[in-house]
Amino acid sequence: MGVHHQGATVPITAWSTMADSLPGLGIVAAVLGVVITMGALGGPPEEIGHKVASALVGTFLGILLCYGLVDPVAANIAKTKTADDEHAFFTCCAWSCWLS
């Protein structure tokens, strides 16, 4: 029963871990965009602006996906996942079989 209970919480943990890593991925995108922009310095302003915009889009996507998509999905799975209820049910079944 413990294995079943632990296995039921694995998807929640996976989604939460992915949500926690997405802002860091956005920061990496921003730093990489700044590095690429530094390589384009001296070029036309439109090209530099395009590269800065790309860095900002990467940052925005990391934050948006974390707080706007993945974290709410993880929270929703945690609410609807009935791992504790199933564990209690299986425990009752085990006790009733053992007592009879």
C-alpha cells in the first residue's frame, strides 16, 4: 500500500519540479540573449533590438509557463488526486480482510 501511495504522488512531484525549474530556464535565456547581443554590438540598432527582444521573450516564456501553466496544473493535480483517500480505502480493505 505504501508503494501505491508513493506512486500516486510521483506525477505531482514531477510537475512541481518542472514548474520550479522554468524561471531558471528563463534566466538562462536572458543571459544567453545578452551574450548574443554583446556579439552584435556595433551593428545596426534594429539587429540589436531584435536580439534584446529575443532575450526578453525567453525570460517572459519561462515565467509565464511556470506561473501561468505548469504550476497551476500541478496544483490542480494535487487537488484532484485522491492518493490519500485511496490509501485510506486500501488500509480499510486490508484491515477488514485481516479481521475476517
